[in-house]
Amino acid sequence: MTPDPTAPANDGEARLARSVERRAARRAFWLAHGERSLARNLAMIGALGWLVVTPTLLGVFLGRWLDGQFGSGLLWTGALLTVGLVLGCLIAWRRVEQIQREDER
């Protein structure tokens, strides 16, 4: 059985071929539809900002309340600030990926 001469020889070449195809598809989409408007980009940035800020502030408020209840200084505030920030960044990351998938369709 002879190998197909048009098939990529290894995994690296297959990944490169897929990457080139995705790039060509994105370019064709951009040529057909153009860029997103400035207003849409600003709205997306604002929404992403709130996705990060909201859990962070909730962590701070809950942490301050717990510190007040237990007299623990800033222990809970710092811990829940970090948890809220990480959670907000993860939520924003997933939203950006979702937007990218929607744009690719």
C-alpha cells in the first residue's frame, strides 16, 4: 500500500495544515463581513471587565465580613480577593473563547 502523496507526512505537518486552513477561513470571513464595530468591541471589553470585577468585589466584601466576625485581620479578605479574581479571570477567559467560536462560525 503506497502512502497518499497529498496527505501530511506527520502530525506536525497535519497541525500546520489545519492552522493554515483556519487562518484562510478567518481571512475569508473578515473579507466578507469586515471588522466588528468600535462600539461592539468597547461593549465586549466592558462586559469582560464586569465579569472580572464582580466576583473580585464579592470576594472582598465577603472576606471583610468574615474578618469582622472572626477578628482575623485581613486573612479572609486577602484569600477571598484572590479566589474572586481567579474566578473572574476564568469566567472572562471562557467568555472570550465562546466569542471566538461564535466568530469562527
